[in-house]
Amino acid sequence: MQYQPIGFELLPPKSTLSQLQHLYEAILGTKLDKRNFRKKVLSFGLLVPLKETFQAGRHRPAQLFRFDDKRYEQLRKKGFNFEL
């Protein structure tokens, strides 16, 4: 879980960064800093932003993302390590 992005397999094809963070927090059993988590996950270049949003509650709609399998395979072949 910490070295491969299998968390994306446990979420719907279109998901928010908050959903991804909550999943990793539940599995790792620890609270993750929201800004640091988002910055690190987005820096991997594995998420493709969609022109869709997800509305939950009264807050601003969250942007949806999809996991880029092809990009991950390219990075994995180069020795990429998905370490949070």
C-alpha cells in the first residue's frame, strides 16, 4: 500500500483527493496532513484532473480525478516507488 498505488484500485474510477486521503488514512491508521498529501500525490503525475466535480454537502464541489494507468506503468519501468 505504501509502495504501490493500490489505493486507486479500491476507489471508483473517478474520485476526489479527499476520498483518496481518507482511504490511505484508514488503511495506514494515521492522520495525514491534507496539504502535504495533496502536494505529494499530485507531484507523482498519476492523476488526471477531470472536468467534473463531486458535490457532498454544502461545501464547494471537489474536483474529480482518474488514475493514469499508462503513466504509472511508464514510471514503474523506470523504478518509480509510490512512497507516501
